[in-house]
Amino acid sequence: MAPADALAASVSSRPQPGEPEATAWDSRTQRMDGVRKALSVHALVFCCAVVACLVVGPLLPGARYLIPWLVSERGRVHVELQSPQLRCLSVPVGGRFVAAKALCNGTEVVKGQIMGVVEDTPIPRELADAQRKYADLQLHLLRLEAQRGQGIAGEPGLAAGMVREARDTALKLRDQEREIARLRELEAKLTVTSPISGRVTFGLAASRPVGPHETICSIYPPDRTDLIALLQGPEAVIDGIIKAGRVEVVFSTPEGDVTVTATPLHGSRHGFVVEKGPGKPHELWASVHCVPVDVPPNLLPGTVGRLR
């Protein structure tokens, strides 16, 4: 608006001599209403823009770089404590595992301690069947030997047939002996014991169905010098951590958050591609192992954390 027009408008808005005061008040009220309407329209447009960024933005290639305040790349990094000495405790066959006692995360156990028993398995039935077959084969072999020793010396063909049958029966007996030994070994493993002394990670359920060779818990030895923090996230963030030479990770514990400083191992970097789905662009991610400087005793392998 030109200065002359603005001056004319301000003069016209003032009450003129002889003009009623109510008319001037109405003019000011109308101007305020117009200002409020304009502000409402601008607020509505702004809200629509924010909603569009939140809904449509993640679907567009490179949207997170256009609106960095909506997406935190560091917050997408997954952190987990790992240990090469972690021992997984598994069951030999499927069934139902019944623990001797339910154990919570961090419970100390000793080597040879009975952790529980696998029930509802086919092992006892299979062992009984194998023993019955073994007894039948033994009885059949004894009959063959008895028949061969009775009055068949003058029948070479019949004697040769019995010799072959006795030899085959003896072979079947040896196979059955091996099967019985295998089943007895499995039966002994139905009582699950701790292979080492240490602390249980992720706890041990009191009772649950299990499949063959399924892990029921993990045990971490007392030596805590081998803990490694595995970081997985967007490639740019991981490369920045490696370049910085240190990273601070926050782990949540029942006692509160614990901050651990770790040093990345440069040779452990591994890049990979994360597929987003059909029609969506893929992402370049990377992983790196970091050596923690000092780990509190209440942090065990498998604990998940986040970047500070």
C-alpha cells in the first residue's frame, strides 16, 4: 500500500466531525476481525504443512534431509552388548521344558547345576521300542543257531541260508545296540544342567513348550573383559562415530540409566543395505564393534542401549 493510501485510510478510519462514536468503534472492530481471520488462515496453512511433512515426508526420497528436525538419525542407531564367551543353553529334543526354578536376569548359577527337565518327549517310548526289537533279534538269532545245530548237516542249501540269516541278524543287533546307546544319551540330556558357572541372561522361564535344539537361556561367565558393544545404524552416523574415535552409549537398568564410553574398532566396520519394501528406496547402513571403557556389573550381554 502506498504511503498516501495508508494516510488516507488512517484518516478515514478516524471518527469525522459529526460522525457517531459507535460507527468509529464498528470500524475498528471490523479491522480486528479481519486480522484474526488472517491469523487463523495462516495458522491453518502452517498446521497443514506440518501434517503433510509428517505423513508424506517419510515416503519421499531424501525427505529426512529436507526436514532434519523431524527425524533424528542418531536415534535410529541400535546398540547391543555382546560377548563371544556367552554360552547358549539348549534342549536336545522338543517337548515341554520344566525348570527346577524360575530364574531372573542376572541370577548366578554354578557348573553342573540342574536347570530343569524336558518332559512330554518321544524318547522314552522310542527307547522302549528299541529295547524290545533288540530282545526279539536276540531270540531270533538263538533260534537260528539252535536250528543250524540240529540235523541239517545233510542239507547244504538250508544250512547256507541259515548262516546268511544269522549274519544279517547279528548286523541288525549291532545297529540296534547303537540306536539304544543314542537314545540313552538323549534321555540323559533331558535333564538340562549348566555347562559353566556364571550369570543367567534374559532369565529362565518356569515352564514352556520347546522345539528341538531350542535355546532356553544364555549364561555369561564371570570374566567381564570381553564385552563388545555392537552399533548398527545409518552409514553416515556410523562413519561419524568411527571418525570421532569414541562414543557414549546409554543403557537402561532397574537402578537407572547408565552411560558407558566406548572406542570403535576401525577394522570391524561392515556395510549393508536395508530394504524398505517394494517401490521404496533402500538405505545404506553400517555396523561397528566398540570396546567399552568400563562396564558396570549390572550390564550383561544382550542389553540394548541408545546413543547419548
